[in-house]
Amino acid sequence: MDNIQNNVNGMRVALHNLGCKTNSYEMDVMAIKLREAGCEIVPFTDEADIYIINTCTVTNIADRKSRQMLHKAKKENPDAIVVAVGCYVETGIDGVKKDESIDLAVGNNKKSEIVEILNTFLDAKETNKDKTLGGTSIIDINHTNEFENMLLSELPEHTRAYIKIQDGCNQFCTYCVIPYARGRVRSREMKDILAEIKGLIQKGCKEVVLTGIHIGSYGVDQGQPMLVELVENIAQLAGIERIRLGSIEPRLVTEENAKRLAAVDKLCPHFHLSLQSGCDSVLKRMNRHYTAAEFAEGVRLLREAFDRPAITTDVIVGFPGETEEEFEECRKFVEDINFYEMHVFKYSPRKGTVAAGMKDQLTDREKSERSDVLIDLTERQSLIYRNSFIGEKVGVLWEDQEEIKGRTFMIGHTDRYVRVAMEETELGFGRAVSGEITMETISGLLNSDTLLAAKE
């Protein structure tokens, strides 16, 4: 590629991201590389020379949304180069090759080379005057043994950065296609993670969120789990005030790990433990590797080690064969756990997974009814948790500024990820302040998920 010219220089590029925080991190890195190469990043609704869609394949609906965005881009400018990147490419390459809206397809482990790939494609297109799919890069990541090292050199938000620490998953849950899209677990070198964070601190980063496809497995491909050790090392970096963990599995929460994490004062007491079901028979059909009792024990250990930790989770309702009795067992379990928040998903069959071929698929109506029950439950429990801080002084890291009913507010989160607003525009982003939470949150001024802090 040494002889390839920088053909993308001066081109207008529109980006659209679908899916998880890992995808968001990778899209941020691609955007930085494109800007450094001289591209102008424009809104996806604008006419562009190149459209890049970072696709998702977690459900059939995600596949459809990926295709819709790819087709929308080609319709916006038929002469543009439309690029499909990521998970949908990995699992649906036969359909991608037949899709006339797609000019270039790039696998997950080539995202960091997006500029070079585009320049090579443009050079070949100019040389051959060929507008077909030629130049497609498809990587079977199940045969990839190394982590694709990407570097976030700019801060996408005012104070917070998502840091990708690993890729891939070895769990093979019966409803999930991600191990086929992302491959097996591959961990990033710890020294590279620390170096990236040090660079972001110089840009004003105060908080990092560790993300990946299955971050609890960080280090297992290198011999042993190292997530807790990584947290301890990040906490030693001057300038970082907060560390958050992405989704983790309950098996990570041993008594030893809970005590070690509690000793890290920069770690936010906010833990997203992936549940999916509170019923053991459903968990077994899902091929989850824990029981409801083991999950509850993990929650107990966290609540013993931390003061009022925010425990959040994901729950799937309407999994194949889920009886009314199994759903009631799940509902009772999540009610007893008393989560800060639950993200409730209606089971959606994913082509290519074991669960899609299971008997006793539930109707959409049954799924919706069960989803409504859990959504109502989590809204009530979440409000009680947030309002438990009214009258207390809390620390808030200011992240953004919003206009709410004609008044200007600074918006931020507490360490437990409770959203807070303060009517003060001179605070400055990244400044952590303490303010007493007032009752105005229930007066109709703010959204129900936002508390109001009084001035110090």
C-alpha cells in the first residue's frame, strides 16, 4: 500500500453507527483516522462522497436496520461509495455480495485500516473504471488470534471515554450469534490500554468506561482473568477520577474480587450484571453458565462490599418455551433483587442460532405482555432508588449542557450513574462538584430520570 495515494483527502464522509458501545468506540477511532487523512465528516443526512455504516447483527432486526441504512445511503447519493463495516458483514457476507447498494465490505478486524482500504479501493476503481464490489475485504475472525489494536487519540465526549479492552466471546449462548461475528476472546495488552488512557487524560478525560464484547473474560486468552488487575492499574493514573465497568457476568463477582474492587476508590459503585432470566430452567436453555442463586450471591457480595451500589441488568422475556410459571419465577426473582434499572428485551429469533430452531416459540402478544410487566416494575424500582438520594450531598461530574423548559442546566451523573441537573452554566465540563439533591425532581421541571442538585 506504500504506493497508494491518499485518495480520500478532501472527500465528504458520512458515518452511521449501529449496535453496542464497542462498535461506538471503533467508529470513533475510524472517524479520527478519516479526519487525519483530510476527510470532512458530515451528518449522515447530508450528501457525501463516502458513506460508512458500522453494522450490527445481534438480532434479525439489527440486520434489517443495517440493510436499511446501507440502502438509504445509496439512495441519498447513487454515485457515492457505500461501505458496510462490521458484524453484519461477518455473518451475512453472501447477502452483502449480492446487495447492489454496497460498494465495499470490511470485516471487524480491519476497521483500523479503513483509510488504507478506502485508498486502495479508490485507486483500483480509478485504474479499472470498475464500480462493482471489487476490493472487498472480508475477514473470518474466528481464524484471527490477535487483538486488533486501535487507538482513541481524541476525546469524543467532554469528560468520558469508552475504552475497548477485549474482543470476542467464548460463551455461545443459544440465542446469540456474536461469537460467530466477533470470534473468540482476544484481549488487548494492558500496557496499550494504559497508554491510550494516559493520552486521553491529556485531552481532558476524567472518566473511563471499560468496554468490549465480554469484558469479564479479559485476560483469559493470556492465561488468567485480569479485569480486576486492570482496574487497579488504571486507578494509579493521575487525572482519572472515575472508572466504570461495562457489562460483566456474575461469575466474576467472587468474594475476593468484590473486596479488591471495593478497595479502588476511583471505581464507580455501578455494576451491570447480565442476567437474561431469573429462572434456572430458562437459563439452562439459554446456555448461560450460572444459576439464579449464583447471580443473587454475586449481588449480595457487591452490596456487602459497596454502599448502595447501582445494580443494573438485562432481561429477555418470551424465550422459546418460557411458560407462565417460568416467567413468574423470573419476575419474582428480579423483584427480590431490586435492580436500579433493568433493560427488558423481547426475545427475537436470530437466524443461525440454536434458539431460533427451538419449539414453542411465543407469540408477539405474549412477549409484549411480559415485557410490559417488567418495564413497569423497573420504572417503579428505579424511581425509588434515585429518590433515595434526595436530601443527600452527592458528587457529580458535569458532562453536558441542556435547555430544559427555557432554562439552561448542566447535566452529569453521580458515581452510581444517577442523572443530575444543576441550573448553573459556569461550572465547566469535567468538574466534579458536590450538591444537595432537592425535591424539585418530582415537580415536573425535569424528566423522571433526572434529579436536581442545589448549588453548593
